[in-house]
Amino acid sequence: MAADSPDFESTIMELLVLAGSARSSALMALQQARAGEFNASAAHMADSKEAVQQAHRIQTRLISLDEGCGKLPINLITVHAQDHLMNAMVIQDLADDMIELFRRQAQRETAL
């Protein structure tokens, strides 16, 4: 895949879409957990994690094409896609912890 090819651009766009999907699913998981819908929350987190895995595979492929030599261009959309992916991963980590807190809170309320 050449850096100036339509395939390169579509690959970056795919990375961006997957990262955005992962972020949205993690945030939806948080909303569901806040509402006490833990099965739905788990399903959204699974979707989020799958999207990150797919995005990470694309990222790894791009890194291997670049070979650390600057063969691939760094442009605004590439940086934007990477930023979205990293944000999605951070949101996933925080969402996992917050969902567990919501779960514990719900268990305590049920026990009372």
C-alpha cells in the first residue's frame, strides 16, 4: 500500500471509524451501567473492545509498513485517527472501573 494511494486513505478512515465506534460503545456501556442494565452494559463493552482490537490490527499493519523509517505520511487525519484510538482505549479503561463501581453500588442497594 503506497502512502499516496486511495487504499492508504481508506485504511486511515477505517481506523478512525473503528476508534469512534469503540469510544461510542464504551460510553453507551457506562450509560447502561448507570441505569443498572449490566447485561446491556457488558454487550456494549464487548463491542467496544472488538472495535479497538480491529483498529489495533490496522495500526499494527501501518506501523509495519512504515518500518520506523517515516515511509508513511503523517498528516492531520492520521494524527486524528490515532488520537481517537488512544482516547477510546483510555475511555475503555475508565469505563471498566466505573461499571464495576456501579455494579457494587447496585449490589449494596439491593442488600439493604
